[in-house]
Amino acid sequence: MVIRVAIVEDDEKIRESLVMLIEDTPGFRCVGAYESAEDALSDFRNKDADVVLMDINLPAMNGVECVRKLKAVKPKLEICMLTVYEDAEKIFSSLEAGATGYLLKRTSPEQLLQGIRDTFEGGSPMSSQIARKVVQRFKEEHQKSEDEVELSEREREILNLLVKGKRYKEIGASLFISPSTVHSHLHNIYEKLHVRSRSEAIVRYMKK
């Protein structure tokens, strides 16, 4: 199966490098490369992509807002941020808007391709520095709100693994349960937190 990738990046050299990387790698195809959020939004209603690589610092509309608008048009679209920003505000704003991954631009080509695969396969890839910030915030908020959200120990274990970017199959293997059981637990988590996606679940639980 070929993974169809779109890119939203205003830096021409970086954009062209990403296009070349994707086009030159078997199993990947670039279906669109845009220098602005506006260009992406105007074209995406008729575009079929599996994963979008999204910059944050764009010329007019920023990448976080572009994520929010793209998800409104195509709710099942998987979006992974690709940026230089490491501050918590932008990380959580991106996840809250609907991004499912957050990678830094200094990520190696091999890791970036794996991040795209993980995103496509249901994971939430994050650069190690980003994952540490997310886990730390997760722990802090969990300590503050342990009594406010009635999640089971198993459900908390699954959320912790989601934060670390694990795919459903990997979560099942780590906890010695089947993928269908993972999906069942996620359904319960979504209902308890009143969310519809894994990224919303992570953000909502950390904000409780």
C-alpha cells in the first residue's frame, strides 16, 4: 500500500527536500506540497491524502489553525506537525486542534519516514524531546486531578502508551491484550472524557 503524503511548508528548500524524500522512497507518494495554509485548504476538498506534514510558522494563517480547519473538512485525515518549536503551548495547541503527531525538523529522514508510517498506522509519533514534555505534563495534571476523572488503571496505562506514540498493536502487545480489547478500552476512554479521537483524549485528560 502506498502512503499518500501532503506537505504544508513555506520554506521552499525544506518543502522541496521533503517532496524528494517522499517521492524517492518506495511505498510513499507526495500528493501535494503547499507554501501556505490557504493554498492547502483551497485544494484539499478534492484531494485524497493519508498523512499531512504541517509546519506551524506559516505566512498568514498558522499551522495550528490550518489543522483545525482541515479536520473540520476531513475528520479522518491524519496530521503530523513538523516544526522547530518545542514549547508546550504550541505542542498542546497542535494536539488539541487535531494533530496526532509532533516531530521536530531536525528529525532524521529515516525517523521522519517512520513517523509518517506510524501516523498512517494509527500511532502518534513524537520527537523524544516532545514526548518528554507531554509525559511530564501528563504526570503533573494526573497528580492534580486523580479524583476528577474516573479512569481505570488499565485505561490510564493505555493513555500513557498513546502519549508515547505507540500504535494499537504495540499497546496490545505491551499489555498482553488483543487489539480489539485496546479498541474497547479506547471507546470507554472517549466516552468518559467526552472526546472523539486519541489526540483529544490525551489533551482533555491532561487538562482535567
